[in-house]
Amino acid sequence: MPLARRLTLTDAVSIGLGSMIGAGVFAVWAPALGAAGSGILLALALAAVVAFCNATSSAQLAAVHPVSGGTYSYARAEIGPWAGFAAGWCFVIGKVASCAAMAMTFAAYAAPEGWRVPVAALAVAALAAVNCFGVTRTALLTRILVVVSLLGLAVVVAAGVSSAPGASPAPLPDATVYGVLQGAGLLFFAFAGYARIATMGEEVADPARSIPRAIVLALGGAIVVYALVGLSVMLVLGSDATGSAHPVADVVAAAGWTWAGPVVRIAAATASLGALLALLTGIGRTTLAMAREADLPRWLSAVDARWQVPRRAEITIGVIVIVVVLIADLRGAIGFSSFGVLLYYLLANASAFRQGADARRFPKTLQVLGALGCLVLVSTLPPVASLIGSLVVLCGLAYRMLRLRLTRTR
């Protein structure tokens, strides 16, 4: 059964922003500043350039293939089944880690120390349940969460502007080329939300027109927000931000805006929930597309007759994310997520590069630059994250090889 086309352009932009705002602003500054040091803005610019190249590839592909699954479906159509599987598998494992990171970030701002893990797990369960009752409810809730998040971030930027002239933060370490590249790789984790729009291509009205516009609009809005908040964190906190669990909240505290502390915490928790909701939705759609082709168990391809959502996939992903929340930490989740997502976009650029002139909306130069950027950034991620990511990717490829052999034997 196909999914219903119920999402408007505004809905799609909201889902993209909801995926990016929570991830970048509230979860990634400490590890990114620790890696890039005084070159944090250069790292942000580099991550934005790579993200823009990838976004144009995703937009070009989505206009021609307006189906669920994102780059899994695109690579399968443009390159072949193995490339499609690799893209889909990298997306699922990377975004499962992203979901865990968002749930942990929510709990860090919303719950006391001893309650953060169970609160994070409950948040995943609650939002997975929301996704089971229709995509229009998901889009409406995401839009509300984005508005609340942006209002809170406006308070953070205002506090940063007011205190920056008189602030004397601890100096950041000098930037190195490797550090800037690693910081860009970690910051890329924040930009990857626009993929959520593409993975929901089967549910967007007028997809050939709406999806490319929604991707560019959501990414452009997120870049502006990241730049303003990152500058505030750097100018007010300096190197103190690298050891903080909530650097954005620390900006208002350092500015003396004590009344704004609860406002920022609410905004942070809200943004994290918005990102988590949109992430769970995107993973469910990719899982649905992979299950339809038997690259994941076929029983995950069932679409609920009443609500027209892949309920089994949504519930399964929710359970897996809860398990990751129980065993992982935030920094490790961010690094692992960046590894999977960068490989996913490497295949997106390769797929767009292979499209013919009739489908081309952007020059091939952008796809080459995007692919090279993905390769460079993934090679500079923390070694442990890259090692674990490589092992999980190989396990996925081995699973598909074994399934194909068993199918031929039967």
C-alpha cells in the first residue's frame, strides 16, 4: 500500500528544520570546539559547504524519485542494489545513533542527574507512539517544537550579544588543519536533517517542486541559526564550553540573565524532541523502503491501513534506539552518527552524478565537491567511532550477502 501525499511545503520545511535545530545547537558545540578550537567558525563554514553540496544532490534525486527511502531508493535506481543497500544501511545505523543523541540531550536539559537515562528512553517511546498515528500529526507537532526552539535560541543570541563586548572568555586552543576538519565532521552531524525531507518523498504533495525547495530553505535557515549561536558560545564561553554538558544554557548564565535559564532549558528540551521526532520518522521510511525490497525483513514493510504509516518499522526502530540510549554516551553517539551519515551522502553524490541531462538541476561540480568533502570529513572523525562504524557497516553487507545466498539455495 502506498503512503498518502499529505505534507505541504511548509510541513516539509518544518520537518527539516526540526531535524537540524536540535542536533546542531544543543548537542555538538562542546566536542566540535574541543576539536576545532579557534577555527570553529571555519569548521562550521566547511560543514555548511559540504552540506549544501549534498543537499543539492538530494534535491535533484528527490525530484526524479519521489518515493520513501531517500538515498537508499536513489542509489538503488541510479547505481544498483548493492549501492542502495549500503546507503540505506549507513542511514539507518547513523540515524539510530542520532536519535539516541537527541534523546540524551533532551534528558540532560529536562531531567535531574539520576533520571536522565530513563527519561531519555521514555521520550523515545512517546514520540515513536506519536509517529504511529499519522504523518500530519508528526508535521504539526514538529512545527510547534521548531517555533519554541527558535524563540529560546533568540534569547541565547541576545544574551551573547549583550555580554560579548565585556566578556573575557578562556582562550580557545589554536586551530590545526586536522582539528578543523574533525570539527567540521562533527558539526556535519547537525546539518544532516534535510535528508528527512527526502526520505519522506512519498508523502509530500507536488514532490518535484516542493522537495528541492524545502531542502534548500531548511538548510539555509539552519546555517544562519548555527552561525549566530556558535559565535555567541565562542565569544562568551571560549574554551570553557568544551567541558560543558549544556554550553548554550551556560551562555545566558555567563551573561547574568538568570531569568532566561529556564527558558533556554525548555527550548533545548523542545528542540531535541523536535529533532528526535523527525529522525524517527525518517528512519521508519527508509526501513519501509528497504523492507519492500527484502533488504530488511519483509514484515517491516507493512503500512497501517487506517493511519497509513509503517507502524511495525516505527515500533522496531523505537525499541532499538531505546537500547542504544541505555548503553551509549552522547559524544560517542555523535561521532558514530557522523560516520554513517557521511557515507550515506557520499553515495547520494555518486547517485546524482550518474543522472542524465534531463534530470540535472545542479552542475556535476557540486556533486564531486560533496563526495570529496564527505571522504575527507569521515577520515578525520574520532578513531573509535570510525572503527565501530566500519564494523557495523561490514556486518550489514555480510547480512545481505548471506540472505542472497540463502535465497539462491532455496
